[in-house]
Amino acid sequence: MPGGHCLIAIGASAGGVEPLRRIVGDLPQGLPAAVFIVLHVGEVSYLANILDRAGPLKAMVARNGATFETGRVYVAPPDFHLLLHDGHMLRRRGPRENLARPAIDPLFRSAALSYGARVVGVLLSGSLSDGTAGLRAIKAVGGIAVVQHPKDTLVPAMVESALDHVAVDHCLPAAELGGLLAKLAVEPAGETLPAPPAVRLEAAIAAQEHSTMKKEDRLGELSVFTCPECHGPLWEIEDGDMVRYRCHTGHAFTADAMMEAQALEADEILWSLLRSHQQRAEFTRRMAERERTRGRSTLATRLARRASEYEEDAQVIERILEHRRVQATDDGEASEDGKETTD
């Protein structure tokens, strides 16, 4: 591939489809760079078809083991990380990172390792902070970091995280990013710097070259927390001024992704407890009625009292769940109000 900025890696999440369509639509025919895109998606994605119609560049779903060409757009498929190595694309069902697969960080890290200073990493609209660690890796080897301007996003959290923790080179609205990327693609790249060992290890985990983290491969200090995904121990990683977590299996979390995962886990536990107490109350109530029809009033009274206790426990859990629902709604409204204030 050419010696300029020949590889553009783009990551997006919530609110990312429209800026992706705009950027790809603004890229010129004959772009001397290959474009790789990760969008957090569900089980089905039509993103490649959408982007194929957006502009002159051919867009397609990345194929495992295939080579890639400049002037093409390659999209990560659902439920697979998209990685790059030695001129080839790899699709891997490695551990989820920041609650996502495909995730942005694995693409950015693998691009940084394979193409160094020739990489341009781009982060667009999205929640949480996937992509920040990957952008740090791109910058560490001499690449360029670009983010969509927060005021131009539907969900600014992802780009705000990058602006907080990465020395971003360009911060522009989506309408200006296509032109910027076309310009960067023809500019000579700088010198590639050695990749930090931790970046190599985390890329290997995503590529499933490491089934577990052995003692000598640990990226940080063992924490008191357990992985919300597999419940194994978590290592705390000091990544500059950023704190991240990774388990022995390879699940990875930024601090806000960790809080989100813990909240989801707590909700699952609470709903499970609620169902359990409701079923215990109903079962015990039926047993009380059964004993009452048989003339065993003492046992029936005892069972009825126990059923009432289970119902009271269920009501406590319902109040907790309702409080969490209201709190989540208030937090969301506060976030929207804050965005409107800054616009």
C-alpha cells in the first residue's frame, strides 16, 4: 500500500449512521486509502448496503482472510471484531470489549500495530467510551486522531471521552470530515513509533491468540472487582490518565462501560429476585389454601403469614426497580438538557 495515510479506521455507535453516510458520501473516487468501519450493531446490519449507495466508493462487509484495496469501504459484520494484519482482514469472535462485538478498540489497535503512522483513526457519535483506548494506540505509534465535534453528534459521550484522554488532531462536524480525510489520505505519513507492549497484548487477546492472561501477561494490578460478563477476576489498567479493566478471559471495560455493565447485572439480579419472591408468595399462598380446605388451620395461617412476608419482600424490590427506572429517566433528561445548553 502507499506510504501516505493509506488506512482510515472509523468507529461509531448510537447516532453514527447519518455521519457515516455523510462522510462516505464525501469521499472521492480513487481515494488512496482503504476505509474500515465499526458500528455497534445488533444481530443484523444493513450498513454496508447503506454506505454503498452513499457515494462513489464501493462498500462491502469485511470477509475473513481477504485482502483489501484502497478506494474501498469495509464494514465489520455483526458479532465479530474486525482486525487487520499483514494486508488482510480478520473476523474474530473474541471477548466483547465495552459490552460490544464488534468493538472499536480492537480495530484501532490492530490498525496501529500493522500500519503505524499511516493510520487515521476517526471517532463519531456514540455512548460510553469505546474507541478512546484504540485512538490512544494510534497516537502512540504516530498516527492521526480525528473526532466528530461533540455539538454535531446525537450522542456525544464517545467523542467527549476521546477529547478528555487523547491528544486529538482534528475535531470537526461530519460535514467537514470527508474532505479532511481525503486531504489526509494524500499527505505523507510521519515516522512510525514502536508500539507499547500492552497494545500488542490486547490486540492478541482480541485476535484470540491468547486464550487467557497468564501471570506474566497481566496488563495491570489485580482489583477487588469481578467481570460482569464472566465473573472472573479483573485487572485494573492505568492507561495514561484513563482507568480500564480486563479479565482473564479478555473482556474489557472502560470505567463508564464497567459502571453500565454493573448496572445491567444489578437489574438482572433484581428482576430475578422479584420473580423468585413473587413465585414463592404465590406458591405458599396456594399451599395455605390447600391446608385450609383440609382443616389444618394452624398450618394454613402460618403459610399465609409467610406468603405475606414474601409479598412484602417483592414490593421492596419493585420499589427499588422503580427508583432505578426514574433515576435513569432523570439522568437521560439531564443529559439532553445539558446538550441543548451547550448547543
